[in-house]
Amino acid sequence: MNREQGLKEIERTRIIAIVRGVKEAHIFSVAEALLKGGVTVMEVTLNTPGALTMISELQAKLGEQMYIGAGTVLDVEDAQKAVQAGASFLVTPNLDEDVIRYASREGVPIFPGAMTPTEVVKAWKAGATAIKIFPSASLGLSYIKELMGPLDHIPMMAVGGVTEENIKQFLDLGCYGLGIGGSLINLKEIEAGRFEWVTDKAARLIAASR
């Protein structure tokens, strides 16, 4: 998928699957399970062993059907390696304006992590596509709602603590997108080869978001 198609998929499904700690042997099965469940956007975190290879191989095999990016991008060197590997978008847990400016120059969508109003505005002014409010699980819905009061012109993503039970609440607040990791990418089920569990969970999250 190109940039325009990928961003449309985020706007359509609102879900970015955060793939962390999945073995290379399982990555295609996980991606296909997500796709079957209706989740078309995924990030492979760079602290996953073999992440860059997985991103390259996923792009080669599923790049037309899925929007595949890199997560846990900590600095410009990480960003460059991820883009060279074929990452279509970048997600960071932190605010690094050099990384945002690099992504902007390269035309790569970037979702940097920020927590405070100051960080959110800095990230937006540096050229972020949308801001990842992190950690959302600890900060909660009310915090994001308060942030959106004076900063409603800045698209925000919730990452952390998003479940079937509260996904609609996050979307009703006006979240641009939602990053969902452990509650969707269940390593225990994946290790056991139960990829249908991921498909079912993905489908239920999509349904709950409607």
C-alpha cells in the first residue's frame, strides 16, 4: 500500500496492531490472521528480534494488502534502518524532533509518542502525522479528553489499554487511531499455533469499534 492507501486504512479501521515479540517463524501467520479478522495495519516493533527482516518480508508478501510499519523507533538511526527495510510508517514511544523531521523529509507518516500538552504541540509542529498519547492505559480516557479540549486541531492516537470493552469510548472521544498490542497479539496463543484466536479477537475489536 502507498501512503495515501495506508492512511485511508487507518481512518477506516482505526486499529494499528502492535506486533512485539513474535518469532519470525510465526510472523506471516500472525499477519494473515489479522487480515482475516479485518485489521489491515500493523507495526513490527524494532525491539522484536529480526524485526527489520520481518518488515522486509512482510512488505514483499503482503504489502499490497496490508499497511506495514515499524514501532519502537527511538532515534534517527532506527528510523533510517526501518525505512530502508521497507517500513511504510514509523511509530515512536518518545518525542524526538529529529526523527519526526527525518520522516517528514522522506514522506513517511510518523506517529510519535507524547504525554504532555507541550510534547504534543512540539511533535505536531515538527511534522507528525498524528500524535500517539502514551501511555494511554495509565493516563486514561479522561486525560485524553482533557488534552483534546485546547488541542482539538491535533489528531491523537491512544496506545495502551485499549480493549473490546472501551474501544468505542476512545473512538467517541475523537481518537484518530488506536494502537493495540498484548490484548490482540497474544504471544501464548501464537506460540501454541492458535492463530484463529488472533483472527477472532481482531474481528471482535473491529465490531466493537463500529
